Amino acid sequence: MNSLAGALLVRDLRKALLELYNPAELARSPLIELLGLAQQPDPPSALRCLLLQAIEALRPGDDVPPQAQACLTFDILLHRYVQQIPQAEVASSLGFGKRQLQRHEATALQVLAHYLWTYHGLQAFAVSREARSPEKSAHLRQGSHQELEWVSKSFSSEAASIADLLQGVVQSLAPLLAAARVRIETALPNDLVRLAIHTITMRQALVSILSTAVQRIPGGRIEVSAVEQPARMVVRIVARRGRSSPRPLGHEGGESMEMARELVAVSGGRLELALDAEAGVALIATLHLPIAQKLGVLVIDDNVDTLQLFQRYLQGTRYGFVGERDPQHALALAQELTPKVIILDVMLPGIDGWEMLGRLREHPVTHGLPVIVCTILPCERLALTLGASAFMRKPVSRGTLLAALDAQVDRYSSVGQ
């Protein structure tokens, strides 16, 4: 799906979803013609059913952890559009600010748009809509890049399995594979480490790569392999042609691969592409992806419920949780572990948080570690004045916690470069 067509599709999709239960408005949607529903006895109802089915198709399986991005995407589509819950209420229930929810909502719409594109053969949409709106091309492409920037800033990297990602993508592309008589063979070691990636964008990158490869090699096969290297994993996707000559990549395929390249870059990875590089090989896509290396987070808080909550928040992310209730032990633990970030409560028994902050700042091993003061007290200015790197007011949502950790890791990593 090229960037211009995608931006137009997302725009029309959002309008239709906001008026999902308003037949008069749905009847005006360009999606009715686009999705071939104009000849249906009741086009608005047919469109509503199709969109509801598409959202339901994105429901994560029972094996997907509830904190995964796929669950967040489905929840937003369900609450905002199927249940028509106002944006402010959804943001509150998920623990997000309004602007943060808007970014997640934009990403969820992109996921749904890509699903419709994949399953309803909308390639003609790119040509006809772009031809009718050439003056909007540059503006919409810029908007697409801005969406990717928002995704990069809004989502924390997750520790994800490449095998699980591929399995989900192959299941989604099953109708396309069957129609083109293309089979996919994977040769992935059982003990592969997990990747530190944005799962939503990486999944869409894999969809783009594999669907483009399938369209080039009817009757052929695709081989997927992976090998670990220091700090990264190299995933190789090789499309071998069948008896017929490979089809040309074309403008649409080129746009799709360029978008895949940008999607991979969101996770700090790199995509290399080679066409017709070997005899019988139509396409080789090589992905260089970062390996998940746990970044230690020490949480010093005497409230066991807070420790358990933060531990749940950090499951499935690039952060490793260590909790300590006793401030008497916390300083020695910080010196031993040298975590990437320390989260410090203020109201502690024996040694209060302010004294602990001073000790952390004075000790040669811990003085350079970022410390986030986290408390129910309204004392942000005091915390920053006394040497805290950031401040969080309880109660803290998962999004707020991950955003604060990402900001500190990014800040101190750039300082160290």
C-alpha cells in the first residue's frame, strides 16, 4: 500500500467508522464503490458489516499478552468505533492523555486500512485516487511520514518473537498465498532470542514484503531464515520463482517495499532489497533487526501493590523489573545492578526518598544514573531541584511509565555517544 493511497484510505475509513450507525452518512462514503458494495441491496448496511468483520478479524488470539500492541489496537477500534465511546472516555479508561490516544488511534486506523487493502485487492485504488488528486500527493506523503514519526514516539519497543510475528502474518496472507499457489517455508532455530521492535509496524512491514514477493512469483515458494549476530538478528526472505518468469515489481510493488523500508526503520532496523540477484530468485529481502537486551529498572517503593503494578507494566517490554521495598538495601542494590533507570518513591520508612536521592547522587557508582521520583505528592519542582531526572505523579498509567523510561534512556544514551 503506497503512502498516498494509504493516507486517502485511512481518511475515508475514519469518516465511515465515525458514522458507522448512520445510514445516510455511510451512503455517501467512497468506500462503498471502492469495496464493490454499490450493487448490494443495502450498500450502507453492507459497508457496516464489512467494517465490523474487519475489526473482528484483528482480535488478538488468547495467547497474545494483554499488554501487547495488537491488543491495544483492537481495543481502540472496538471502543471508539464499534461501541462509539467518546474519545475522552476511551483515553481515560486506557490511562492515556487525549493527544496520546489520538496517536494510537491513527495507528490503529492504519492497521485496519492495511488489512482491508490486503484482503480486498485495492491496488486500483492507488491509481484512480492519485490520478484524481495529484495536487494532494506531496501533502499526503508528508502526512504519512508524520504518522510514522508519531508511532515511533508513542510506542515503546517490545520484546517480540520473529517466529510468532511470521506465523501471524502468514495466517493473514493465507488467501493470497492460496490464490497465487505460493508456499512459505521457514527455517528458524527454536532458541532464537527475542527482538526489540515496534510489533505493529514490523508486522505491517512483513505483510508488505511477503505480499509483494507473492505477487512476483505465482506458483513459486518463499524461504524465510534467521541467524543471530552480535546485538542484531538477520532475517532473510528469498522468493524463488515457479515455472513462469517472475512478474515485474511495478510502481505499486516499489511503493510497498519503500514503505516496508520505512516501517522497519521505526524499530531501529534496516531493510536491504535485491531483485533477480540469482538464477531462479525474484527477490531477496534482508532485515537487520535489533535484539532485545533488557534494560534494568530499579523501583524503590515500600508499597507492594505499586511494585506488582509496575512489574506488570514492564512485562513484554525492553525493560527488566527489579523491585525493592527496603530503602536500607536499595542503595547497595543500585550499586550492584547499576540499572539504566531508578524509580524512587518519596515516602519510605527509615530513609525518606529525598535522603535516598541525595545518597544516589553522591555515590560515585550511582551519581550518573537517571532517577525518576514517583509519588502522590505535588512536588515536581522540588524533585528536579534536588537532582531527579524526571517526575511522575501517582497514580501512573502504563503509557506514562514507558514514555518516562524511554525519554530517560534516549536522553542518557545520546549524552554518552
